[in-house]
Amino acid sequence: MLLLLKLFHKNKFQKLLAFSLVELLVSLIVISCIASAFAPIITKKVKSSGTTIGGGGSMSIDCAKISPWCLMCKGKECKLCQDHCPEGQFANLKDVETKDEICACLPCNDPTRGFGEGCLVCNTSSCRECQTGYYLVDGMCEKCPIGYYCPDGKNKKPTDPGYIPNTCSLTSTTESCSEGATGQSQCPAGKIAAKNSNNLLTYCKTCTGGTYANPAHSACIDCEKGYYCPESGTDPTPGTKHPCNNGYYCPNPKQTTPTKTPAGTYTPDDSKEHSSYELCTGSNYQPNEAQNACLTCGSGSYISATNSTSGGNTACSTCSDTNCSATGCSGTNCYCPDGTTMQCCSPATFISTDKKTCQAPCPDSQQWNGTACVDKCTGEFYWNGSGCSSRCASSQYWTGSYCAERCTGCSIWNGSTCVEKGDSRCPTGCCSCGASIYSLAIQCCDKINGGPSIKCEYINYKPPTSGCTSCLSGYKYVETNSADDICRSEGHLRVDDHGWYSGYGTCVRN
């Protein structure tokens, strides 16, 4: 029983001891968390104004007066310095001259530290990062040397092929550089990056005539056929290649200037390269060199010359009677239908007036108008065998479809104009007889020996009491009464297509 009691007390003690250790561990954890929670407040207070600590020091002394980076002090002696400085600065815990402990944050490029003027990030013993244009060497910043560029503040790099440091001149034909390059620049068109005596790319060299810079600007290569590469001084863009076109071609490699196309040929203005020219063939021709197109020799003309070297057409001539013999044709028997050659009309009896087509000869009274035979004389005129004559008498005129008398009524044509008709036995104007008025278109009047006015019609008539007269020109006498034929041989006077007469006869038209 006693033994069991002892064992019980022993187990209870062990449990109590274990519980106490657990409680202690939990308490430490809680204290640590509380301390961590209040740490920023304490740190902020210390950093903002400094805190004096015991040991006889005056609590009124501001540690910041000793040094802006002093966190805790005793009297005028700093006991705790700030261990981190702002970016670009480092902690100088000892005076450079006296070697006494001090608190100070100085720029990383401060010359007193000796990290170099390009140092940006550092610690108390070395520079960790330089500004661009510098590189790190054993914890110090060195300026980027000529021939290199330093883009990251840590390393120096040689330029890529076709590039030079951006502190070197792109236009100088020799090296013209300064240290501290932050990047690289590609050489301009027509130039390649060239090396200095240290085998570093430091300047741009222009490619010679007949060559051009490759796309990487790292080498000059020969100009290909179809292109020309001008020399320096002869072109604003030496060292570049240009396509040969627009009247030029380049048959050889390494050409410095393009070649003109000869007469009878051309190259188009198409911005493409041409190592040969195009021929002007068929009805096309070109009389000049350095041309970008052919001319057209149209219908009525023919190709009359070619280039003996190139074979292209160089001349176009007009088809004419004078050069028909060149094809063995007669003077009017040749024509040029399509602008290529001069040909003979077939059959040989055909002729060509316009030199574009052939046609059968026209009759004498007609002529060729380009498409058909048409009358030489039209309208009022007719062909008389040698020329055109009028269809109308001089006393007539052409109305557009027939001839009409120029003079009508009481007038008659006298050879040059119309004059009034009349007769000594008729009243003046032959327009009226007393109270009677007669139309001169079909009849006239007579007043002879004081006799009465007589209406005389064209065929039916009433003879006068006496007297005879002759028929007018164009009329003849016709006997009407043989028993009383007084004026048989003389006829009668005719006025305005009507007969005046005596006896028993009348005047009629021949």
C-alpha cells in the first residue's frame, strides 16, 4: 500500500513537472509575440529621436545631435548606430582620419570611400552595383572603356557585329570615341562596323564602289546582277545597292553605275531589278536609249528599222506611194494594215488610198472616202467626163432636188439678173387691160389700134383686126386656116408663153 502511494505521488510529480514546462514554453511564446508587436513602435521612437540609456548619462541629450544615424547614446557617445543606410549610401562606422567609431551614411560614390564615382549600391566594404556606363571590378566601379558598353552597371561587353559603342561617332571614318558607353549603335546604311588596333569595333567604314553593307552591317558584299552599288562621292548613298530599272539595266556584278538600255529596247519603271532589257517587237518601236516603254507604230505606218545588235525595232515610217517600191508594189498598190510591215494589195488591181486598207478602183465619176466609193459630184452638179457641171440653166437655180426659174411673174432673166417683161402693144407691165386684170402666169392682154381688150389664151385665140409679127425664139408658126393665111410665113409674137398673132395661125413651142 505504501509502495503504491509512493508510485502515485511519483507519477503525479512527473505530470506536474511536465505541465509546468509546457506552461513555461507557452509563456515565452506569448512574451515573444508581444515583444514583436511592440518592436516597430520602439524602433520608430528610437530612430526618430534617439534614446539615452543608463549609466549616468543625461536623459536630455538628443542622440541625433551626435549623429543623424545614432540610435542610442550615453552622454555624447553613441552606443548604437543605424545599421542600414538609404539606397545609394553606405555606413561609415569609423572616421577616415581618426579611425574613431562614428555614425554616418555617405553616398556610395563619395570619393572618401573609394568605390568609384559610378557606384550606386554598396555596403561598408564594397560597391555592389554601378550606374550604367560603369562596371564592377573587385567591389569598385570602373568607367566603361573604349570599345565596350556597360548596360547594367555590373559587366562590360564588346559590341555586336555591325554595332559600335554609343559614345563613338557614326559618321567619322576613323575612331572617335569616349569612355562610358551605356549601349551600342548600329552603323548606318552603306557602312559596316570596323575594328581598331585592339580588335574592337569602334567606327563605321563605308563600303567601296561595287559592294554594299549586308543587313547586319558586319561585312561588305559584292553587288549582284540587276543592281548597282555607287562609289563614295558619286552618290548620296554609297555602300548601298539600288535596283536597275526605268530605262537602265545591270548585266554584270559589282557595277557602280547602271547601264542605259539601247535603242529598240526598254526596262519598265517597276522598282524591280533588271539584269537585261526588254525588246520592242511587233508594231512597237523605240528610237531612243534609256527608255522605260516602247512606242506604237499604228495602222497606216510600218516598222522601217531595227537595232542590229539588240534586234529591237527602232523606227516607224508612214506608208506612202513613194516608198511602195521597197516592197515591190506599184505606187498605189501598197498598204500597212497593222503597223508592222508594208504589203501589196491583192488582187493587184486593187489600190490603197488611205494606206490602211485596199479596195477596188472607183469609176471616174467617183472617189474613195476611206470606206467606199462615192460620187465626186453631188446635188446640183453632175460628172461631165472631166469635171462637175451644174444641172440648171443660167436662168435657173438648184432647190435641193430640182432646178427652178430664177425669174417669175412680170420678170425675165437677161443673163445676169431678172428684168420686167413687156411689149409695145401691151400696157406697161402687161398686168391690166382696162377694168380686167389678167394673171400673167397663163395669159396676157392686147390693146392694138385702140381696139378693145382681148383675152388671148395659150392655144385658143382671137386674132387681131390686122397686122402680122414674127414668133419669138423657141416658137414656130402653125397654120390654122388656109383660106385666110395672112401671116403664114412670119408667125406671131409670143409673150410669156402665150401667142400674139395675126391671121389664122398661132405660135407654139418647138
